[in-house]
Amino acid sequence: MRFSINIPNFGDFADPRTVASVAVAAEQAGWEALFVWDHVVHVKSRRRAFGDPWMLLTAAALATTRIRLGTLVTPVARRRPQQLARQVATLDALSGGRVIFGAGLGGPIEDEYGSFGEPTDPVVLAERLDEGLDLLARYWSGEPVTHHGRHFRAEDVALLPPTVQRPRPPVWVAGFWPNRRPMRRAARWDGAVPLFGPGSHGYGPPVDQVRELAAYVREQRRDDGPFELVVGGVSPTGAAQARDLLGPLMDAGATWWDERQPIDGADLDRLAPVLRRIEQGPPTVR
């Protein structure tokens, strides 16, 4: 099992310098990745400062040399694929091939899409997500792309340079389990980032559901390449307690533990408690 830190892109973490310091601390403490959220307003009634995730990750990349970096998750449906492809490829070059790209529908839909005149039909957003992901992979190749799709078009364009990672950065897809459609989407890519019900971010997942999901994804996979199953929550710092929590999840098929503050907790967007947990190091499972 591998271990990452997860932070929102608002509150204390809206400042790129703060995110750079978090990345440095995580790298020094032995964590293997840092993931940031990709929101523009999240819940817009809670007015607070936000940082652009790609600028935050750029600061993190410049301050580190080893730790992997990415978003969990970018709502592809509210992005222009060509611009997003450029951002990811530039960060991949800057970081020396350390990007992991997390994708999903995003939300809350009314706040994050409807507030800006974007479509809010989940079916349309899912179509844009699938079409956008396929376009991103083609753009990252550096080869010429012509595409006449339902939502996006491209006429003989090659976005150079290609990503450092070949054929592209890993793509992890998020969604709620037991909804099958987002996990079928994830099975076509490189990893799944499931949540187990609304409000579950930051809370450890049920082992039986992780096992069920892992089996479902195996059934849907079309190749035998590497595939990551990413779960998360708050882990204990004691070795025995960590093994009790994470051991069964590993046995059920989880490959990453993403350290997250509870979404309804007071510490979600505060630096000090997150930094304390980072400095304690990843959980001990062996």
C-alpha cells in the first residue's frame, strides 16, 4: 500500500506557498503523493479564498523532487480539454513526470456548474467527461488530433510537447460506489477513487464494499496492466491500530491510502492540524 496526503484548494491551502510547504513536509516525512481538490466555489454560500489547483501544484513541484502530484479530482466536464491538456503536460514536464491525473464529475453541480451558466444535467456532464478524457489522452500523445464529437471538436491539432510520462500520466477516476457507471469508467483507465456515500470523504470505507468494488473492477478490466484502488480517511498513528484499519483494506484490494480530513470537520482547510499529521509520517502496516 502507498500513502498520500489530500488537501482542499481553499482556506489555508488557497496560498501556493502554503501548499509548497505542505509538499516539502510530506516528501520529507515519507508520503508518496500530494493531491489537491479542484473547485472554483465548492459550496458558494461559504465565501472563502480559493487557489487554482494547477498553480498550487506548480508551487509544490518547484519545491520538491520525489513526491507525486495531482488533483482529486478535476471535473473534466467544466474544462476545455485542450487547455487542461496543456496544464497537465506542463506540470508533468516541470515535475519530471510526477503527475497523477484524477478525474470525475465534480460538484456540487448547481454551485460549480449552474452558477456559471454551464450544463447541469448529470447525463450531459458524464458524456462530456468521457469525451474529454479520450481527447486528453490523444492530446497528451503529441500526435495530430482531429475530433468531431458531440461536445468537443478539434481540427488537425498537435499539442506539443507530449507529456513526459508515456503514453500519458496515470488517470484515476472518482465516483460513488455502489453506482456502477463511474466504476466502469474507472476500469477503462488506471485507477478508481471511490467514495462510499455523500459526506463520506475523510471517513474510512467499509471493507466489504471495498472488496465488492475491487471484484467488480476486475470483471470490467480489459487488460492486465497496473490498476490502483484508492481509499482514504483519517488513519491512526499507532502501528497496531494502523494495521487493524489498513490490513483488511489491503486484503480487500486497496492499493493506496489517501490521508484526508473529514469533510464535515473543523480542520478540513486548516494548515496546522494537517501539517501535524503529515509530520507524523505515513501509517505503519508492516
